[in-house]
Amino acid sequence: RGLLLDPHVGAWMLSPGDEERLRDLHDMARGFAPHLVGPRHAPASDGCSRCCEDALLALGVMLHVERRVRDMGSRFDRAYAQEMLLPPVLARMEVGGLRVDASLLRRQAVDCEQALR
């Protein structure tokens, strides 16, 4: 089996619902691999350098998160089988374009939470 490929999905598998650490790549790095970003890190000013920094950061977060997810043992196999089906679908949706009614999804989430209580 290859890499998780999507550090955000792997981070979610480690800490579902932790919005603080899952907002963006830099938050994931600070939350899961703080050694990759220093407290005074200022992003590069030009686009090419920024892109390279982000690619290296994504790889570092992905490798760190993957190692931690694999430490989950048999739970990893179940989680991988379920969660890693989603990124290719989401990627196709992003490329093809898809409108989402965010307010409807929020209402449905509230309804589901209430039904589970």
C-alpha cells in the first residue's frame, strides 16, 4: 500500500472533529508535526518559492501523519479501507465542479446530532 496521499484525510483519521488542527496545511503541521514549522516562520514572498515550501511541508506532514495512522494497527486497515475511497471522489468533484448548499448541510448535521442523542 502506498502513501495516504492526502494529509488532511490522514490528520482527520487521527483527530476527527479537531477543527483547530485541520483548518489548513500550516495548522496541520503545527498540530501534528511542529518540528516542520518554527514559531517565527514567514512564508516565502514569491509564488514559486511559496509553492515549493508548501509542497515540502505537505510531504512532511503526510509522512508524519501516515506513520501515526499506521501505528493504529488493525484500526488503520479499517479506517484506510473506508476513508481513502473518498479523496479521488472529492478530487473529481472539485475538477468537475459541484455546488453545495452549505446551510442545508449544517441543518442536516444538527438534525443528525439530535437524532443520535
